[in-house]
Amino acid sequence: MVQPKVYGLEGVRRRTPRRVLPWVIIVVALTLGQGQTTSKKRKPASNPPANTTAPAATPAPTPPPPPPSDPLGRSTPRGSVLGFLRAAENHDFTQAAKYLDDKRPEEETGELARKLKALLDLGTSSDLNLLSRAPEGDQADNLRTSRERVGTVSTPAGPLEVFLDRVERPQEQPIWLFSQETLRQVPGIYASLEKKHEQPRDMAAYFPDWMSRATFLSIPLWRWAEFLIALGVVLLLASLLTRIMLRLLRLAFHGRITATTEAQVLRLKGPIFGLMAASIEYFGGSYSKTVLGRNRWEQVAIVTLLVAGAWLLIRLADIFASYSRHRYIVQMHIERATFIGLFTRMFKILVAIVLVIILLTKAGVNVSALVTGLGIGGVAIAFAAQKTLSDLFGGISIVMRGAVRVGDFCTIAGRQGTVEEIGISSLRLRTQDRTVVTIPNAKVAETDLENFTMRDQFWLHQVFTLRFDTPYAVMQRVLEGMVDILKAHPDINPASARARLVQLTNAGPQVEVFAYYSRPGADWAAFLAAQEPIILEMMRLVEEEGTAMVAPVGQVQMHMLGTPTEKLVNQ
């Protein structure tokens, strides 16, 4: 009987591989740790018995929603100041008091808002439009981060520094309010103001009293009447100024200005009127009773000035293009004339883009972020505008190659006509039927193009047939006479002039007349006018030699036949 083997610790060590022992120790340690943790968790379990089901995972806490934006527009310094002025101008001083950092009762804060509005109407040293539109304010004004300078008001009691402070309240976004330091000085400075009634200025005595009392956009009605009268005067001055400019240009260029250029000069009346109107709006707005009214008129004047300035640049570009195009065409530099038209259009587009960017900047739009967004979406825009970009570069390619120019008579894509314009996206062709055909520049750059205007000489080529019974001597005199007619013309190239008997046909001998016509500045109409007398002279020569030109068809002669059999045989 075999006795079972009993293993001690040494036996276990011998039978257990060494690399397994570390894992056994780790498992035992984890088991003990888990047991201790379980015992600690079960220690306070004197209450109800623990649920055998594992507890569900606790969801992550939801972050609190951001505080709502301020409905009164006090999130930025500019919004706070303009909001206060709008409320105060509407005599809603209870609403205006919400823009003050003051703890007084509602009646007192409303009166304080009225006094602050009266002081601000005296005028500030800085432009309200330059106030920061950022929620954090202007960080480069050498003030603490929670303070913003509005400006300085000059009063008889001394200067009043107007500040805004950024106030943080629980569960609300930070807002900008007129600082307590400024508000403490308002009652004393307002009390020192002399009680004066505004006297009518200038032409007010010539208008009814009610026009001085009534206002529109913070400006008395008599000022509006004065403004409209001034606009009429400005319109007459603009017309007179354009006439004077046209007169000076005629003297400067010795009357070498085309009718198109003169029309472009007269069209300067519009932008000149806009510039004068901007000056009237600016100086007329200074008579406004309130600072908000002055700010509005200043904004209108700036926008009018920018639009009129861009308009003036576009009109000047048209004048320059018209004069330069005419000059280059007269000098036979058609390529340069075409360049002028194309780049004038590109300059106008550039002026319009710059104007839009400036206006957006004035309106408070972050143009840098807008341009960055356009750069990010540039690839998508490029894919969407493939045809447009293709037409743009096609137009540049056409002009650079000089394959076609404005005024050239061409055949393009099977259509024949005169090129009237090479634009940024398309080419405009005037056909012989006086219709207009628009062809994309990309198609013009890729298709076959035949330019008749660029030929150096016109081909005079006529083929005709003489009578079949023309004698040899007559034929020789006709050929020599035709060559003499060609060489006698001053604009026919003598080396190319020839008249040849090319073949004998059933109708008679066939003659070919060949020559090249060239004259500086000549076009197709001039060539036809010169070719006509040459052909008439050749016809006269043929008649004088006793022969005639016939059609290239067989000639049938009819004779009386004696017998029916002969008729049948001939048939």
C-alpha cells in the first residue's frame, strides 16, 4: 500500500515555481486590503441592511449655466454710456439711474441721473465712439482694469472727470456703471452752473418761435430748415465747381479731351456734393443740444464722408481710364488700352472692399476675426467659386497674351463681332446684327480665336471666268492689264500683285487675281472701299478687250434642225 506523500513548507517551495510566488503575494495582499475596506464600510451598518445590488454610478455634476447677458447693454463701456444717454434723453431717469453705481433711493438717483446728463451735454473731451466695445474695457489706458475713462467735462466750477467702474454682482455678469467718485462731484458742480436760457443763434430770429422750441433728433426745427437750404446751395456749388474743373482741364490739355471724358468730369458733381454735405452735417450737428445728438450727427457725417470719398476715387478712376484709353488707341497701343480697362475695374473693387471694411470697423465688427474666418473657409469658397476664379484668371491671361483687344474684330467660339469690353468675368462682343454676346473669359482663353484686326495686310483675291471663245491675244492683254491696274494703286504691295490663268474650264479660261493691300490704320471697311474701284477697273478692261465674264457653268446653244431624225439624234 502506497502511503500518501505529505509535503511541508519546504515541499510547497519545491513544487511552486519561483516566478509564481510574487503574483501569489500580490493577490493575498489585495484580498486582505479588500477585506479591511469591506469591514470599514460595514462598520456603520447598524441601520438597515445593505442592499445586495451594486449601487449605480453617480453622474458627474452639471456645471451651472452662465449668467444671462445684461439686458440694458451695460456689459461694455460704450454700451453703458450710450444706454444711459438714450434713457436720459427720453426723460426716463428711473431707467437711467440703473447705469449709476449709487445706493441712494430711487427718487434721488433719478435726479442725480438728470444732473449727470445735463453735465455730459456740455461736451466731453473724448469721442464717445472711441469707447471700448470689449467687456473687459480698454486695458491700455493706464487705469486699473476695473475702471474706464469716459472723458472730461469742462464746467465753470472746474473739470469733471467721468469714469466707469466694472461692478460684479452675485449670479450676474460684470457690468459697467458710472463710478461713485464721479457721482459724488455731480451735485456740487451742477449747482454752480449759472441758470442760462439758450438764446437763438444766427438765423433763429428769422424763423417763428415755435421752430426754436420744437426739436427733431435733438436739433431745433429752424436748424433743419437752415440745413435744407444749405444743401440746396451746396448742390449748386458742386455743379459750378465741376464746370470750373472741366474748363480748367480743357485749357490744360488744349481741348484734346473727348466727349466721354467730359461726361465723366461732369459726373464728379455727385461725390463733390457728398463731401460738402458731410461737412454741413458735421458742423450742423455741433449745434445739437445733447451729446447724444452730436454723436449721431458726427457718425452720419463720417459715413457720408467715407462713402463720398470712395465715390470720388471711383469717378476719378473713370476719368483717368477714359483719357488713357483714348490716348493709347490713338497711338495704336491697343494692348495698353485693354490693360487700363481691366485694372480700372479691379481698382474699383478694391476701393469698395476697403470701404466695407472701414464701415464694418466703425460699426464695431471685429474685422480681424472676420478675415480669419474667411481664411479658414477660403478652401470652401475657392471650391464654390471655381468658375468665377477661372474667369478672373482667364481675363488676365487674355490681356497678358494680347490675343484680343478692345475694338478688335474677331471670331470667338463661332461668333463674329467687335470686342467692346474685356471684364473681370466675361468678354462682351458686338455682332454684325448689333446684338451683344457675352462669353466667359475662361472659355475665351481655351477656345480658338481669330483676330481680323491684327492682320498686317488685307488679301485681295478674286477668281472669275472669261468666255470660252476668248482668243489667246485677248487673254494675254487682259492678264497684263490687270497686273498694271493692281500696281497702279498706291496701297497695293507691288511684289504681291499678280493675275494668272489658273485653269481651263468647260465655261472658259479661269483667271485668279492676287494682291495684298496695306495702309496704316485701315480697317475692313477701308479695304472694301479701296477694292471696289479696282474690280470695276478690271471689268472695264475685260469689256474693252471684247470679251466678257461668264458664270462657271456649261453653255447650251440651240439651232434649228432640218429633219426629225436629226432632232432625235441630237436629243
